[in-house]
Amino acid sequence: MSAWAVIIVAVAVGWVLQLGMAWRQAHRFSTAVAGLRRRTGGRVSVGMGRRRLRKAYVALASDGTTVTRALVLRGVTTFAEAREEPALAGQRVRELAEGRVEGELPEAVSAAAVQAAAFLTGARSAAVGTGRRRM
């Protein structure tokens, strides 16, 4: 085999491997969100935040007014896992939707939580491009 063929095969194998790992990550997060929905019996919303080349996904479960549980997709690249985020539990959904995030959270996580809360309140237009304000 020529050197170019080896390079092309190596790139193709790497690409297929990356696609498989990305699918696995998405499937695991989706399963975690479904489990959150089953355990809480309430409404669940997912938001995405992006800050300086970093992304975060947050799933919020709500009883209507308060966040009861929260999951954050954390980690590096396709090895990220959904983990509980106790700092978001107990916060009021309306205040989160307005951008008032309590506690010290990374900017991307805060932005994702604001977006998810805005989806829960029905304020979809406010969910895009929201910033972070301290209480």
C-alpha cells in the first residue's frame, strides 16, 4: 500500500471512531435525561451554553417553579458524562430564566442553565444569547 493510502485509511478509521464515540456520548446523555424525567415526574428541559470554545449542556427538572434536579454534561470531548449539579437545585426557574444564577458555575454552564430555564418558562426568545447576572 502506498503512503497516501495508509494516510487515507487512518483518517477514515479515526473519523468513524470519532462518530461512534460522539453517538455513544449523545446516547448516554439522552438516557440520563430520560431517567431524570422518570425520577422527577416533572418537566425537563435541556439548554446549551457556549463560552470561549467550551460547550455545556444542562438538563433541568422542575416542579413548575423550582429546579428540583439538574444534570450537566461535563468532561473532555466525547468522554464527557452527565453528572448531578447540586448548585442549580432549589433555584427558582423564573429567576434562572432571567439570567440570575446563584453560586459559582462556569460561564458555559450558567448560560446553558439560563437557556433551559427559559424553555421551561416558555420564554424561548430570551433563551438565545443570554448573559449571566449575579444575585
